[in-house]
Amino acid sequence: MRYLKSLVSAVAIAASIGAAAVVQADTKTTKQALTEDYVREDMPAGFQVVVAEFEGPVFADAKGKTLYNWPLRDLRNGPAGEQKGKPTCTDTKYTTNAGLMSPYPGGMTLPEVETRPTCVQLWPPAYAAADAKPVGKWTIVDRTDGKKQWAYEGLALYTSVLDKQIGDVVGGSSLSPRGPDGGLAGDAEGAMREPVGPPTAMPKQFRIRPFHRGRLLTTVEGRSVYQWDKDADGNSNCTNACAREWAPILAPDRVQPQGEWSTVERSPGVKQWAFRKRPVYTHVLDEKTPSQQGGDVPGWHNVYTQLAPNPPKGFTVQDMVSGQVLADAQGRTIYIYNCNDDAPDQQSCNHPAAPQAYRFMICGKGDWQRCLQQFPYVIAAKDAKSDSRIWSVMDIDPKTGKRAQPGDAGALHVWAYRDRPVYLCGRDKKPGDVECDAWGEFSGIRNGYKAFWLRDDFGRNSI
Amino acid sequence: MTGFVSAKTWRSTTAVIALVAMTAGADGAAADDAALADHKIGYTMVNKAVAIYQTADGKAECPNGLNDGPREQFDKLYPRDGTSRTLLETQLEREGEIWNPSLEKEKLPFYEAQGKTAIGLNLDGKVGPNDYTSPTGEKGIDNQMYRSVGCVASYRGPDGSYRHFTESYMQQFDFNRTLLELTDVESLANDSDVTVSVYRGLDPLLLDSAGEHIPGGSQRADHRWGKEFIQHIKGKIVDGVLTTEPTDVFLPETLARGVAKQFIHAWRVQLKLSPEGAEGLMGGYVDVERLYNLLGQNWATHFRSYGQESLPSEYRLFRKNADGYPDPKTGEMTAISTAWEVKFQQVFIMHPPTSVATAKPAKQDDIAR
């Protein structure tokens, strides 16, 4: 609850242009709720920046609903999504698949076609008033229905009907099911909507990579950034042999401190970047970009601009042969279900409000009871509560896979992540097993299950 | 056994050691001496392919031609004749079959490899009715995997897509190496008692400017995450050929998106050794369910279509031809005899200092600071 209060205050502060970085009052909360600073840009009246607890700073409309875009993606058999200045999300009701998912052809009638919503019904456009004027990167584009729509950096903006409260980012995520390194499967997850936000306030030498652990800081080349316990604020103690293994990230000599970024002078005229006052390095032995391997060396840590909210109490982190996964209290690996359909408007099918035929075919060839055996829900205690917005509990009718009312006969009280139930794997026998990872179409990223990876040094899932 | 190096050595000599090795390879004798320093030599796997016996035109082993793959089967099951069809009864039905395979009779034919000749090893020491004879005349060859996939284009040489991508990914990605380290070696020609240790390697393969594998690289053995892969097995070298005692192993799988390992019962190798590399066969009984999941998880229907590989069809043959490790309750065989043709290059294997091997990784609470 304390965190939610802080979040609301963050929204209020952030909404005013030029506000300082969010500061939390409580020490314990501060450790978990440091939020990512962002560039204060001019924006049209009626829009604001909300610092979401997982996605970081995102744009929202006047009601606090997060804004999304739909970038064009090259799928296996053709593109989907939107080009700059050309919104294609309309009130067209699609009834068949498009055949963009190799090797399967198009023209097949979609599940629950009678009630399938249109794109606009799921993704209401951020309409612009007839007299609206462009502001900075915010422009106005013409829709095919004759209306005007706001765009940011040329891509049309939408809200999601799945977002209910200010700070919700349920409609889409910056973290692809493929993982932040892009994986091996092209854009096989489909053309997905992504939350849109202002640039992170950081030097051009750096970038952010979203992970389940949080928003990881890397160099522009993708190398992980580290900090060292033996350094002090404003001073580096890593020299000689240390500096050969941990390469200081040097800053231009004329750079000035900005926000959370400053420099330390390693020797006269040689400046090193510091984030939140501590010098930053790359690890020369890191094999992957980015990597968490440097964090295995005692005293060294990956750097996150914003950590993800902690999972529910009692959840655990398990080592396995490729890294680490999130698990329940018994050590059983948690799985996320991913699904995006193959219609031209590329609707997600991983939410309980969406057709469950996709999931039921993968987990049990249409048999819901078999699904319960192979991919049981993660049951929550009756009084279970989440400390974050990204984790929640909900009631599910296992026969339909859709939401149930509390107390409904046969309903299950289950844990959910981003408003979607999470699962266990019936084949996992011991902590660290991930027998159901990559289970489903395109290794579980198009219609299937992926383990909740926190670290993956040897696969292509999380890092 | 190999001693652990200091942390400083571990971190600083990786690059240098490759240069030393290349310099030492100036003449054969020197290379031999260098390769057997401290009575040990290391190798890293650079290629692996299911052993497939192929005649020139393939007609002897595949008289019906090669099997249909996902695209061909889909077109036959759901002809484009103007019939209105749903996604549920077509694409989702096929994917549901992949992830929930059955042993019901298939609607379409799927052919086993024919003939009595196969490449492989005699895994059980017997000559059974379903065993093959090797191309060199050895009887009792156990390779029921060949019977199952010998007529699937993906597995056939020289450029079946699974073969191609297995090698390609080994070069492309610097993880999941299979390392063999021979210790207590007196001679690469003959030694009746050597120890063969299996590790997962952490480093890229060494290639020349033409993209060809070359010996003399270095590989760090993964003692931190890869404990499950570590095995110490007894072996012997006779006339330059290394053989090992059968041992249950997990081997790293490079072509991996999900579970990056394969479980093999009674695994062993038969490798012609040289100071520069090793080449030959490895064999064992592959756990059918783990193999089937691995194939599905690592290689989407789209990719399997390249090599006309229908997973549900293969599942039926894996289960039908399984010939080892009966289920204690049902008696049904759970594993299938398999042989792989493998190639290794010589590498210098480095072991981490204890502090790295036993480092506690960052947990969720540790990073929330």
C-alpha cells in the first residue's frame, strides 16, 4: 500500500513538466521503488507521464490510461502493424486469419468469431481535437475514418481496454516474449502493441533493456553495466588489475552532471560515468550482450534504473542448468502463457478475456481437464494479496479459462501476472526443472508457455 | 585430476593461451607434446549429426521417397478446395497434436528407413533381430533412431536442415559447448586406462579466416551452472581410438530455445584421436519423451518445415522403435538407441577458481538494493 501511495505521488509530480526525479520517503520502500528518470519533453495538454512500476515512464491520457503504439513488424509471411503516419487499426471486423504465421495458410475462420471485437474496440485511438496542433515529437495523423489521431514520433497512439487504473500497462509490454535479446525466431511473437514513453534521462552512451528483474542499464553496444560495492560515491577504487577486468565507462571530458548522472575523475582529464553517484563499468569477460555473469563476482552488481516489483510473498528464485527462474513456494517453476492471433489486426489471445481455444489446444488438445493436469494454475491463498499492481489474484473458471466471480462453483483463486494467470508444469518434478519452457507454437512465444526467466545464460530466453 | 587455477589466471590467460597453442603447433612432434602436457588433452565438439546411412540415390533405404513434412501433410489433410475451415480444426489441431502427441494410427503414411545396414555402435553387446550391420561389417549395431528418421530430409546429409543448423548454431552461439577432457593419458595411440571428463564449455569456437574450425582454442569449463553435465568416465585408447564405459549423461544442446540439455542412457564414444581433434561416433539410448520435447521446444513447426520433419509422425516411430530402458510399471520401452557422427577440435580446457565455481548468484532480494 505504501508503494501505491508513492506511485500516485510519482504520477502527480511527473505530470508537471520539469519535475525532479521521484523521491520516496521510506528507506525500505526507497530500495525497491527507485524509479527511472526521464527527459521532460513538451507534450500536448491533456497528456501526462506516469512512472509505471514495471515499464518505467510511460505516456498516459488525461484519464491516466497508458498510451501504446503498434510498430510494423516483418512476420514470416508478410508485415503487420503500422507505418509512421498511417494508422490501420480500424473498426473492421476480421473473421479469418491472415496467413502470416508460417507454415500455416490464411483464410481459416477465427475462434469465437461472432464476438470477436474490432481493433478499435480493443485499442481506442487517442483522438485529437479538430483544432489540435503538433507539439514537439507529438504530431497529428489522419485516420481512414476521417478523424484525427495523436501520434508520437510518427506512430499513432492508442489506449487499451485492458487498462483500468492509472499506472496499468496491461495492454502490452516493452518486454517481448522472446526476451530482450530478440531470441532466434524473428518476429514470431507477432506484431504486438508496445507502451510509449519519454526517453530515459541518460547519456547517449547508454540504453535500457527491460527484463523480468527490472530495467537493465547497458551501453549502446548492449554490454551490461556494473557497479562495485568497494567504490564510494563519487570515487572509483577499481584500478590496475581490477580496471583490466572491469572496464570503466569513460565520459567525454566536457560533459556536465545531469540528473542522476555525474562523473568521477579517474586521473587528470579522464572522466568516468557515475550513475546515482557510483562509478559504472562493463565486464570484459561477459560473453553475451547483455549479461548477468559479472554479477556472479562477489561485490559486483548489474545496474537497473528501476527494479521490477517483487513477486508475491512466498515465491522463490530457483537455480537451474541455464540460469534462474521464478518459482512458487515449493520451488516449482512459474510459467507465462503467450498468445497473439494471426488476423490482420493481430489481437492478443493470452488474456482470460480472449478466446481460450488457442491455449486449450496447446495445453491439452482442447481438453480443459488435461490442461489442468499439464499446466495447473498457481493457486493463491484465499486471503492472498499482492504488494504490487503487476501481480494480482483472480478467480478463473477452469472449464472456460475465463474470469469467474468469487464464490462461483468450481472457480479457482489463482495468481496472475499482468492480469493474466500464471501456471505450473505437470512435468516438472523438482526445483529448477523447466520441462515446459518454450512449449507451444514458435517455442512458446506465439501460442504457448515460457518459463518466468530471471536469468538465462545458456538459452535465449531472458538474457 | 586437473587442478583449479587461480582467479587471476582464469581471467587473464584465456586469450593468451590460444596464441601459445598455435605457436606450439609448428611441427607434429611439438604439437603432440603440447597437446599432452600434464598427461591431458581437451576437445570441444564442433559438429554432431544423427548417424544416417545413405545410398547414392536413397532408394535402397527410402524406396517410398522422403517423408512429408508439416506443409505437405497440412495440404493433404486440408486441401485448398474451397471448403470453409476453422483455425481450430486446422492449424490449432495440428499444433495441438504436436504438443499432445498420440499413438493413434495416422491418416497419412510415414515411412521408416529400410534395409539392414546402419552406422552406429553395438550398445547392448548383443546381436538382435532388429539390429543392423555397419557398413564395415560389424553386427549388432543399435540405431533405431535411424529407422525412425532415416527418411526425414532434415536429418539426411549433406545439408539436411537439422544437421545444418546444429553445426551453424555451434559456431554462432558461445554457449553450450560439449567438452571432453582426457586425463592420465600416456599416449594418444594406446593407453588402457584414461579418464574422460565431460563438461559444458563457455567460450566461442576457434575458426580460421575461412570459417573452418581449428585446434588450439581455449574453453572455460562451466563448474557454476553446469554441474549437471559434469561426468568422470573411464576409457581406453587402442590404436588411436578412444572408447568409454557406458554412462548416463546429460549433454548440452546448442540448438536450444527451451531446455538446453539432452538425457542419454549408457552414453559412450568411439573416437579416433589426434593432437588436433577427434572424430567418430557417440551412442546411447535417448529418453524418448525428453527428446520429443526438446525437438518441439527448440525448433518450431516453421523451421521443421524446412526439412520436412513432422514431429507427431516421428513420435509414433520413436515410441514404436524404442528399444531400451523399459518402464518398470508398464514394461514399455522408454528410450531409443541412437548414434551420432561427431567431430571435436582440440582445446585447452580451463577450470575456474573455487570462488567462481561456487559463487552465489544474485537472487531477487539481493538486487533490490
